[in-house]
Amino acid sequence: MEETNREAQATRCEGAAGQPLIELKDIYKIYTLGGEEVRANDGINLTIRRGEFVAIVGKSGSGKSTLMNIIGALDVPTRGDYFLGGEDVAVMTDKQLARIRNKMIGFIFQQYNLLPKLNLLENVELPLLYAGAGQAERRERALESLRKVGLEEKWRSMPNQLSGGQQQRVSIARALAGSPSLILADEPTGALDSRTSRDVLNFLKQLNDEGNTIVMITHDNSIAMEARRVVRIADGKITFDGDVKDYAAIL
């Protein structure tokens, strides 16, 4: 089972490398606050290809979190088209959004979002449980994910027995367990010290080198510079989209 999962992941990454995974076309997210129209996303056009490592960077209130929610199928745009792996997310029902999240997206959160009453193995198994995988498959794939982040021997431990960096690695293992098409990392180093942040960023780079598509949301330019491509958001619009070296030149 383990070798089969690895081969399937490798085949998927190699065969689809460079093909569009995320296609956002003229995306608007509009709210009404105090009788006034607020355009959190204001005509976003963005394509992210399989195998890319992209940082979406912006200040608080820039619209990056709204965009993250749309990319992560946690919300739908007011208008515009969003295709994830060829599926039209913008017109999906809540049930369909839940299905595509579980099928295609692995989430890494700033505060880890581990359930305190479950051990590491049980936490990592959760997306597989929601996907309907059997007990033996869940255990094998969860242990393999923990092995990838160097925590297989601690599978019986509870989250509060780990350091912040170790808890984030468990969060990464959980994101990987379902072999998602997209890893969406929301401020993944925001709760960590600088040394541990470096370790997590290096691990994300390693995952990208292995063919995983990563979209990282951050407010910190120095963190964004660890990606390979930077998309900057301000006032709901994309103000920069290019190689990290070109982004460095304008800072």
C-alpha cells in the first residue's frame, strides 16, 4: 500500500507538472459594510501551475485572506470563475466545496489546529477518516506522513507534549496524508521562533522539490522571499506577480 501511494503521487506530479492547477478569472469578493460596498478582491486574475511554490503576500486588510479562502474552497467569489484542477469551484454548493477541500487540498495553519484529545496519529488520520478510508489504510498512510516529517516514533504522543515546531510538523503531516493536489499554508511560521521557522520553510521547499504544489499566505516579505514566485496583493488587487528575484529588486 505504501509503495502504491508513493508511485501514484509521483506519477501525478510528473505527469501533470507545469499544467494549470489554479485558475482565477476576474474574481470579485464584495461585501456591504455600513451601507458601503467593500471589494475585498477586486478583479483578481491568477494562474498557478502544478509544481509551483507561490507566496501570496500582503498587509492586513489587503485581501489576501479573502483570496486564500476562495483558493481553499472555504468561500466562493461574488463573481468570476475559479477552476481547481479543472473543476469549477465558483458554482459549487457547500457540500461540493467540502468534497473538493477533502479531495484536493491539504491545509497548514498558523496555530496548527490539532485536536488536543487525539494523539498525533489520530490527528493525522482525520482527513483520511473524512475521505472514507478504512482503518488499516488510515494508519499506514498517517504513519508514512509522520515518517516524512520525522515524528513517526512519537505517534502516541499528545499535541501538548510537543514543541511548537513539532506541532507544525504534525500539521504538515496531516496536510500530506491525503496526497492532495495543493498544499495551502496560512502563515505557517507565524507562531514560531526564527530558527524553527527556518526549519519549517526548508521543509516546505523540500516538499516542493518533490513535486508538491504549495501556496503560502503571509504578511511578511522575508517569508515570501522563501518561495519561488511572489504574488503581492494590495487593496484587493494584484500589484506584483513574478519571480522572487524580481520581487527582491523592488523591495
